[in-house]
Amino acid sequence: MTDLTRSTADELAQSLAAKEVSSVEVTQALVDRIGAVDGAIHAFLHVDADGALATAADIDDRRARGEQLSYLAGVPIAVKDVLATRGMPTTCGSKILDGWIPPYDATVTAKLKAAGLPILGKTNMDEFAMGSSTEHSAYGPTHNPWDTTRIPGGSGGGSAAAVAAFEAPLAIGTDTGGSIRQPGALTGTVGVKPTYGGVSRYGLVAMASSLDQAGPVTRTVLDAALLHELIAGHDPRDSTSIPDAVPAVVAAARRADVKGLRIGIVKELGGEGFQPGVQARFTEAVDLLTAAGAEVVEVSIPSTKYALGAYYLVMPSEASSNLAKFDAMRYGVRVPPAGVDDPSAEQVMATSRDAGFGDEVKRRIILGTYALSSGYYDAYYGSAQKVRTVLARDFDAAFADVDLLVSPTSPTTAYPLGEKLDDPLAMYLGDVATIPANLVGIPGLSLPVGLADEDGLPVGLQFLAPQKADDRLYNAAAALERLLEEKWGGTLLSRAPELEVVR
Amino acid sequence: MTVETLVPFEEALTRYDPVMGLEIHIELNTATKMFCGCPTEFGAEPNTQVCPVCLALPGALPVVNAKAVESAIRMGLALNCEIAEWCRFARKNYFYPDMPKNFQTSQYDEPIAFDGWVDVEVDGETFRIEIERAHMEEDTGKALHVGGSTGRIHGADFSLVDYNRAGIPLIEIVTRTIEVPPEKAPAVARAYVSYVRDLIGGLGVSDVRMDQGSLRADVNLSLKPKGSTTLGTRSETKNVNSFRSVERAVRYEISRHAGILDAGGKVVQETRHFQEDTGTTLSGREKSDADDYRYFPEPDLAPVSPSREWVKELRATLPEPPAVRRARLQSDWGFSDLDMRDTIGAGALDLIVETVEAGTTPQAAKKWWLGEMARRSNESGQDIHALGITPQQVAEIQALIDAGRINDKLARSVFDGVIAGEGTAEEVVVARKLEVVSDDGALGAAVDRAIEGDPDAAAKIRAGNLGVAGALIGAVMKEMRGQADAGRVRELILEKLS
């Protein structure tokens, strides 16, 4: 019998539809796999085996009765712990939400439930999605399945590692500055940040409202497209959600043809500061696209050099305000001040926030509070918004010339745990290539393109497309994925070291 | 607590000029809240009209209530404002337990309506009040401080928060500095609030009840020495719950500021709370320019850009402008200018309209609202709308008078009974045994006794001097303890002495 944990979501969907396998069998296999390897990986903060198996049994029943089901019905999924899940803990990787159980579902969660996907559990993340290594989780780091002494990327390291370690075929991530794409690159998985507004943010605990976007984390481009199509679409509960029809991403992934496409390499997002092995795999992948009939040109977007600076003003500004609600008054951990008999609400808020938030969160709240202060607003927040306008104009100009842009997803491969923990600026630099997409609201996809020679770790290539043209990402990425797998004679993840299994 | 040294109002104005502005918060009567679908009904059980959005549960997002935007635009148009072609919400960031998100979603430098004006009348003189802006925002929850003597947070044992009010749509109307002769400032402030109440009430977008907090006026006031151009430090007085209180709060703050400045002191920039019982203000939260709300555009909401066609349609739905309406009512009712001014001053225009609609003559409606009810309002300090008597009840009582069953004097007792909740006017008359004696037999006997008791007067009346009839009527009424129809008594006296 095939190892169900190794199957793609598309393969599982087909087997389930053909009744060759039951959802309970698939779900049980994954629950067992989580039990066996997650001690070493720590991709999950919460595993809901009973809930997932109950959904699986229900789907099996309904399928047996001949009910018309969603294509992915019965295919299990892991959800980043930043999305509200009714009746299941949602901590955002923070102590301040320890034990909080939402009384409502995020729209993405509701769509997964409505489509009958068993939810395996909630995945680890940097606290409130603030970080690029998942080391800022209050519940301990996630380990990279390729080398458990290394980070899996972040903030969505849990979702990426779960998929890479075959603990789930599908996962939901969220991407504010690269939190889906960078972990994808570092774990050899596919990660997509849809167009801003493409997927509802209702129930996604906000870090930076104007940048956050939920998206798929998978092992194949087609799986990502299937999940994308399921979770996307207009939501009247989210005013920033796009009312247009969802781009035909699944059809695009099946098309997989780059012949005649013009693809631009962003000059500023590569070269100096990028690891040689990353640059080498990137260049080879671009050559494959050229060989397949794409016209590849170099494009300059000089304003991208201001993106990181603008991001570290806009994001903390919005975060400082979004995180004000965590005040221990209505929910969350309440820590009264020590030695005070009759503390005021203000004192309780202060001590609870002090105890509940980690250092990186506090750092960003302080940065944002400062950037929004009267007298500094224009110089900081105001200027950053202007950079966004300039960036958007420059990307528009670039897309007037090319269909897609490409760059390495991350300047480096996965680095050892602890290496950059005390050097926030070095860690922030890891998002230099992913951040521009968030600032201008365009979609981006990271595809594994090989292993770096110097460390044997995965490298990702990022495709960027104009707003609402998410389908272009899937078409080109699926084409490149096929070319690479032909060259490798299999998937990249099949070359990942076997994890030690605990029984 | 330091005792305030007050300078009498008139004396204060000999040395200082008041600089005054008013902020009015109007709670809209939309069925649902500003950013979620929760109901807005007043007086529900605490924390029953809440949801993830208005409780600011992690992940919840706001969506603008289109009906509230419509109300805001209509209000802006009624205040002669420009309506923004494009505007945004902004976050006003500060921590307070009654505010779930710890920021208030409001508007900052891009209000929906701006640059308007209204004209108000005081003692026959018209004053133009310039409106700087009218913007949309959400209300906070309501904190209830339990224990302690004042009901305020200081000294309370604990506090409870009701989030039913959190997220109710508010429109804040901000005036520019109100430029009027200093001695008129208190009356103009009152007239302005009263005018806005009528105006907004006429639009049907709010209950505009000061006593229930659906209309809240804040008085911003500072003094500058006469001849000086330097502005003084201002206080912001809240908790002003009636028109009369608006006037009193302005007067009190002028006296208080003058007292501080005369003594060489410095006025503290702070929020103060008006005390209805004493007519004074008490210090609330200190509010300095160091308070930094870190406003920035609300990224969770799309900008609001009302089309010009929509604005035009909404303009067409505006009711008759108050000045035109008043002129029409004055002519319909046959009121003098003075009658009309008193009516407006008492905030009784709509009460009289409704009383007339319920079948009472305008003169009788005026008699009750400007006489009896205005007196009760002044004595109790309650808003005339909050006396516990409705225009329909006034009309019922007047109908009993018209039917000759009670008289004006007895009616006062009926009002007492109705206000005390003893039942309908009819029931009160029966229960309190107030019905006038219309039995001619009993009245006739009393008239006979009065004539016997005052033969001089009787002789004069027989001789055609009807002017002395009052003495005999008085005697009859006294014997009947007021429970007689004076008109019928007069008729009986004249019949018997003709």
C-alpha cells in the first residue's frame, strides 16, 4: 500500500472520490505521522485528532450516501495558529492568548469546514507572525525537516514544516512580509501569497492590516491552486476583500505553459548579499524557463531598495494599534501586578501586556508607537506610505513590459537555530525580496528550485504577478515545477532526509 | 478637594472674553451598529448586544454601516455642510477598558461633512454658528463604577463594563469658535444645542434624547483677558444633560475660570463633569496636549466616496428647513413673535406640534407646555421632554377640560397623577375624585348660598354691574373646593340675578 502521508492533495482527492481510500484512513495516517515526527519538528501547537477524524468519518458517510462533495473534501489540512477556529485554541504563538478558544470561525476556517477538510490542528508561528524563523513563538521553535538544527523560516514555519515533514498535505499560512513564501523556500515547499484582498482576512488575527494575506502552503503547485480556489473569494465581512471573481488558478496550474511569456528578473532582488548556491539554483531555473520558450529579460525596480525601510514603519505602526486590544480585559491571560492590593485596570493592562508579549512583539509595538507619534508621523508613517505609492507605480511600469517578475525568494537557505535571534536587523534582511509584494498588494509564489551546493538545503524562486493575476503565477510555476522534476527525476522533497520516527 | 473661587458671571465679563466651542455627539437610530450587525436598542440587558466585531475579538473586522453613512450625509446637508467626495476613517489610539479595541474608529482630517453653518435666535436676534465638521465615529462601551459616593471611578470598589453601546454609530458635530457678544454666550450655547436637536430630530436619524444620552453636548471654554489675543487654556465640560444645563455650564465655567485667573492661577486643561444638582463642574480626566492619539487611516476599512448623485438624492429627502417650518407653524397657529420665541427657547416646538396633532388647539397646547411644563422643567432641572408626560397625554387632559369635566386648576393635579404613573388622565380624574361638579342642583344650592352671603354684590349685579360677579364666583368655587366649572357658575349666577 502507498504511504498516504506522501500523497499530494490532488492524488488524495482522486483516491477519495474513487473510494479507493477513506478520509478516516488518510486522516489517521497523518495523525500517526504527526505523533511520530512532530516531537522533533514541533510544527503543531495543537493537534485535534478527534475533531479531524470526526470530520473525516462524516465526509466518508456523506460520500457513501452519494452526496456531491467539494473536490478536496476529506483531504486533511493544518491551519496556522493565527486564524480563528471555533472551539479550538488560537494562540498566535503568544502567551497572551494562551488558552483562548474563539467562539467564531475565520472565513477561511469556515470555508475549509464547509468543504469538509478535516483540520488536523494549529501550526506554530512566530508570535503574532512577527519573525522570519519561528523562533519567536512563545511555545518554542519549529525545526526544519531538512536539518532539525536549523530554522524552517517564518513566521509560518509550522505550516511549511508540517507540509515538508509529510504531517499534512495542505496547510494555511499567512504572509505579511514573506511569512508564507520564505518558509516555503527554506523547507522546499510551495507557498503562495495571493493578491491582497483575494482571500478574506476576517478571523485572521491582524499584525498589519494593509499587508496581511492568507494563502496556501503545499508540496505541489497544483495543490496550492486547488486550495487557493477553495479559500479565495469576496467576503462581505472584510471591507478590503476584492469583489471580483477568483482568477482561474487551477486551470492555470494545469495549463503549465510558459511559451511566449515575457519574464523579468528584478535586478535589485538578487546578486550581492545573496548566497552563491541560492543564486546558482535561481539562474539555472531561469534558464529552464528560457529553454521552455519564455523570453527572459532583466528589469530594474530601483525603489525596491526603500521597501524594507518602508515595511518596518508601516507594519509596526499598524501592529502597535492592532495589538492594543490584547489588554486582559475581555479575554486572554491576565497577570495582575505583584504586591498591589487593589490594582487599577490600567495597571492590570500594563502588567498583562508586559508578561504576555515577547521581546519581538514589544520591539515592534514600540517602533510603531513611535512612528505614529505626533511630530514624527509625517517623517515616518507618512513617508513610508509615499514609498508604497512609488513602489506601486514602479511595479505597474514593470508589468507593462513583462508578464511576470522573478527573484530568489530568500537571500539565504535555512540558517542554524539561534544564529540571528539576537540580531533583528540581520533577520529582517531575509525578507528583502518578499516584502515588496506585500507593500504593493501583488501576488507572489515561491517554488523549490533545488538545493544549494554549499549546504545541501532547499532554495526557492519567487514569481510575482500583477494584482488579480494570480493565475499567471500558477501557470509559470507549474511549468517550471514539471521541468525541474523531469530534470531531477522526482520531487525535491523526496530527497529530504528521513526523519527519526518515534513510536 | 479645593474649593473653587467663583467670580460672578457679569463681573467676569468685565475683565475677560469667553472663547467657546461646542461639540455635539449624536447617536444615530440605525437598527444596527456602525461596524457590525448588532442591534442598537436602548436599555437591553448588559452585554447582550455584542459580537466578535464590537467586542474586538482577535481577527474580527469592521464593515461600515451604509445606513449610518446616509444619516451622516443627511445631517451634514441639514447643517449646510459640504459633503466629502472621498473620506476615510481613522484610528484614535488610547487605552480605556470601555473601548474594546483600545482605539476608537473615528474620522480625523477627512470628515464626511465640513464647512457648514446654522443660524440660531436668542431674544429676537439671530446668531450664525459656523460648523467646522461633522464626522462619523463609534461610541464606546459604558463603565459603571460600583461603590464609593459619587458613582465615578475615583473611590469606586469595582467597575463593570457594558459593551452594548460599543460601536453604536455617532456623529460628532464640531463648531468653530462661536463669536457672539460675551453676555450672550450661555444663551446662544443653549439655543444652538436646542436648534441642533430640532434639526436632527426632524431628519428622523436620531432620538436626540439628552436624558438618554443620544444627544450629548460638550462645552469647550477658555477665557482671554479683554484686549488680549492670546488664547487661554480650555476646559471641556461633559455630562451636560439638558438645554438648561448647557447654559448653566457655560456660566459656571466662565465664573470658575475667572476665579482661577484672578488669583493668578493656571487653568488646567481637563475634562470636567457637569453636576446637575449643584450646577457646578467637577474635574474629570486631565487632558493635556501631551495626549497623543496617534491617528492614522483605518487600514481595515475602504474609503467612503459618496457619489454626487446619491448626495443629490439625499438632499431631496431633507425636510423643510427649520426656519421655514417655524414661519409656517407660527402662521398656522397664530402665535405672536414672542410666543414663538418662548416656544423655541423652551425646546417645546415639536411637543406643541404633536399636541396639536392630537387634537388640542395651538393656544391650549402653548398654555400647557410653556406654562405648567416649562415651570416643572425649570423646577426639577429635567429636560422638558423628560418630564414623563407626552403630547398625547396633554391632549387627553385638555379634552377633559373642553368637555367641562375638569378645569385648568384641577388639571394640574391630573398632570401630577399621570406623571406619577397612576394611570390615564381619565383614571386619575376618577381615582383622585377631581371631576368638577356639573350637577346644577348642587351648584345651584351653592350659588344661592353665595348670593345670600353677599347681598351687596348681588344687588350690584342686578343693577347691571357684572364686574363684581367674580366675588360670587370665587365664593362658590371656594365652597366647591375648586371642583366646579367656573363658566357654568357664572352662568347660574347671572340667570338667578337677571
